[in-house]
Amino acid sequence: MTAPIRTSAIVASIAILSALAGCGQAGPLYLPAKPPRPTAPPGEPLAPPAVVPAPARGPSVEVPPAASKPAAKPE
């Protein structure tokens, strides 16, 4: 390979790598699943976070009511 061809190959590879390195760097590299929350301007108080109600939990085992239990056997 002669010097001018080698030099042009190096310059071309640097140009290609520079172009690829700059792709997509202006914003995020992904699309967020949900839009970001709006932020308050500086100096304004922050809004309280939304309250998420706790899920209602029942007994982990089905327990029959006390009236439906059979009477104890005498010994």
C-alpha cells in the first residue's frame, strides 16, 4: 500500500467512526415507557406525592366461622 492510499484510509476510518460516535447523542438512546413527570419551577414548593392505597389483604387460609364448628366430643 502506498502512503497516500494508507493516509486516505486512515482519514476515512476516522471520519466514519466520528460520524457513528455522534449518532443519537442529542437525546436518550431509548424511548421511555412513560413520559417524565413535570417539574416545578425553582422556588415553588413541591407538591406532595400521590398516596397509593394499600391493597386489602384477607386471611391467607379459609377459616370457617366459629358457629359452624362441630361440638367437641366428650371423652
